[in-house]
Amino acid sequence: MIIMKTKFYYYISILFLCLCHVSCEDFLEETNKSGLTTDPFMKTKVGIESALNSCYSGARTFYGQEDGFGMTESGTDLFLRGGDNKANQLADYTIDLNGSQSTIGNVWKNLYLSLSACNQTISLLPSEVLTEAENKSFEGQAKFWRAFYLWLITETWGDVVLNTEPITGAVTEAHRSSVEDFYKVIFDDLDVAVNQLAPGKSTDGRITQDVAKAFKARACLTRACATGEASLYAEAAMLAKDIINSQRYSFYTDYSDMWDIANCDGGTNKEAIFSINYTNSELENNAFDATATNSGNKGIVDFVMKYDKEAGMERDVLNARPFQRYMPSRYLLQLYNENIDQRYKVTFKDAWYANKNPLSESDLKVYPLMATGDTAIYIMKTAATDSQKVWASKRYRLLDVNDVYTSEGKAILRSQFVEMHKFADPTAVYNQDWCQRDAFVIRLPEMYFIAAEAMLQTNKQEAVDLMNEFLMKRAIPSKENDMRITESELTIDFILDERARELCGEQIRWFDLKRTKKLVEYVKLHNMDAKDNIQEYHMLRPIPQNQLDAVTNKDEFTQNPGYTK
């Protein structure tokens, strides 16, 4: 499914983005060279529709993309640097994590470009060429996206530049706005979206009132954790429960159905509330470059371990391209009790089956009893017994948890590991590094987590009841009671553990740890690559150096605290 309903509208939206594209120094030197607000095309209905469509495009530069995974999953307690990680500074918080780090520069540029598209679109509204209903809907959608991009910007960099108007001339200075000022705009925009958009599940990728409510619940909880405001906690709980009680979303009985490629479309997936749409067409997956290739969801390859050099194995569609950017931490694997919880065996892949036919002489020399179609690699999250090792020695490569990690959790192997597998696409083309799977930004489980956390201090029993309602849905049949928790067990640490089990890889972990002020604590405990490097100042990312170099007020607009050039 795609955001733009036809290729015509898709290319028109790309034309709009090209017209309002920020320069190589993005917002700091941006000039509105096209005069979009006076261009006759932008006063037509098609022009305004294309402007609105452009607001959607920027999300594809972050969700389901390597830059986005690096900013949100790498450098947390859940994922370590894989064997071919391209951003070790983010993964390990090394001394060279600074404003010159390319991933951070890419994300900054794309988010401010996305913000510019929203501001340009909002400036075109209301319009006499649209009906009253269209004006309200278009404004609600555009303001939702502005709020969304502003949230990503301020939660990543703090009190940086807050743009809410179209750029009308060259910008040579940058001025900081407080996080509080960011949130004022975020909440005002989300109120417009909630009030002006129709309720309902998004079936075509468009923002609905449900999406706006769900994201506002996340934003309220985020801000409540920073300010302690009881009203924000209450609103977060209310909005989350509104979505839960709408009965428009439900859990799959079999958790494997949640991630089955047949259910990868957010418009039909029962648990998906807010999704970034991808298709099996490269050109329809592009963000800002209409001619780019290899465009789509990269989750299919970024978490895949290097299997294709092992005995009995060769690269194929089923196992995907082994980019090995991120490997699960020992801590993440040990969070699951696979005897009662459905999610471990669906979320992770620990066995690979010999796909060479026939097996080569060198394969059989290593494992004389190996057979095509039988196990070629088995990686355990526990310690192997002597009998398991003996059995495997002539049949397949066996790695147990102590082969992959030290007892403290430091990686010994970085190219062979239990891989997070829920983003797989067995329908992809051979050797393709992207897929059609929609990137799920908010799913139904998050509404349970938000409501439970927001009620921890005020209505803990209801919070426990909600959490148990969710947990029993993830239990292996007949193990429901084993998944239940008591009131004393429901703590912020339990909620974070549950978020890890459910949402790992879904680009929220860094924000969750920052929000709960647990980032430094959890990384020091569970990420042995980063534990000696991470500091409190890493709760914000460094501002790209090219932005600092471009401003004329360098004494005023300086790098975030703690970072060097």
C-alpha cells in the first residue's frame, strides 16, 4: 500500500519537495527560491494535495531505514554493534561521536526538510479551492506531521531551532527555542489534528484522529516524565484507553500472524495504528529523491547475521542479505521466557537449514552427517550440554550463548548471532536490500504500556489489570496465568522490560530510555561495548558540525553540552 494514491500524485509531491528543498546546509541557508506561496500551481487543488503528500515523505527517511535504526536501537541496552555496523560512534558512544557523525547529519537534514514541507503546506491553508471539510482535513494532517517531526527534533537534540513558518529568504543565523516552546507547538498542532480529523483506523496511510490520539498519548507521556505534570499523565492514559476501547484494533491470537508478510500492510494489520507505508515498487518507496533506487524498508537486512559463508549455506531469499548491522544483546535474549511467551520464537531466528544442493566436499568434510534441508547452524540463547555438542559436532555448527557473548554480555562473535527476524520478507527479490513491509510506528501494545505507566502512581490496580489483559494475549495457549503479574511486580523497570520484549527493533527504545531517565543506567548494565563511554550528556545528540559552521552567530548557537568538534 502507498501513501500517494496514484503515481501521478506521487511524482507531483516529489516535484513540490524539489521546489522547496533546503540547501546542503539545510534550514540555515534555506531560500524559498521557488516562491511556492505565489506559484499558481500551488493555489490549485492538485498543488495543495501534492504539498500535503510531501508532508508524508520525510518519514520514509527515518522509519525502516538504517539511519533511523542507528539513532533509536543502536547504543541502547537491546542491540550491540554487529560485524558490519556503519556507525560505531552511535553504537558505542565513542569519543568521535560528535557533530561530524554522518548519520546524525542525515537525520537532522531530513527532519528539517520534512518540517519545511509541513510549514509550506500549512501556509497554503485554508484555500478557496477546497471545501470546508477538505480544508479541515488537510490542515489536521499537515499539523500532525509538523508535530511529529518537531517531536523527533526536540527529543533528539533538545532546545534547537523551532521553525513554524515558511522560509522566505536566506537564513544565516540560528536561534534556540526551549523544549517547552517545542511542546507548546506540538500539543497545539495535535489538538488541531484530533479535533479536525475523522476517527477511524487508517486504511490508506493517511493520518486519522486515531493516529493523532495515539501519538499525542506518546507525546503527553514523554513530556509528563520530564515535568511531572499530573494532567499530562492523566491525558496520556485517557487517550491511550480511548484507542484501546474503540474496538477498532485487536490482538492476533497467534503472534506469528502479527509479523506474517501477508499482514505487513498497516492498513489491514489488526494491531497497527500508525504506519509508514512501503510497497514492492522502488520508485513508490522514495522519500525526497524521485529517481532513487533500493528504496524500501531496510529492516529485512540490517539485523541479519552472516550465514552465507557457513558450511551448507548459500545466500537466498528466505534468509536475506546479511548486513549484520545490529546484533541482540545477551540481555535482550534473556528477557524472554519462551516456555510461556509466544514472542521469542517469532521475534528471533536461531536455526538455519542447509540450502546447498548438493552439499560440497568441503561442507561434508566439516560436518560429514550434514544433509540438505537439515540444520546447518543452530545458535542457542542458553548454554549447550555436552550431549548437544557431541550430537552437533558431525552435523551442523552449534554456538551457544557462551560462544557468542562473555558472561557479562560483551560480544565475542559479531557476525554470527541469534538474529531479530520479525522484519523478514520471504517474498522479496533475491539479493534485494529492501522490502515492502510497512514500518509500524505505533501499535496497539504501546497503548497498553502508555496507559499502565501513566497510571502507576494514581491507579495502580487498573494499570495491572491492563497489563495483564495484554500479557495474556502474548501467552502460549494454556500458559496465560503464568504470564500474569501482581501489583507489586508492576514497576517502571517491568514496563521497560515488556516494551523491550514487544517493541524491540521498532525504533522507540532510545526514546523510552531517555524519557524514563534510564539510558545511562541501562546501557552501563547491559551494553558492554558502550558502558565505559556513555555519559549523561548523551541524552541529547550532537548538532551537526556543518550547521554550526554555517551560522554567523557562532557564539550564541553552539554545540550541545559535552560534545567536541
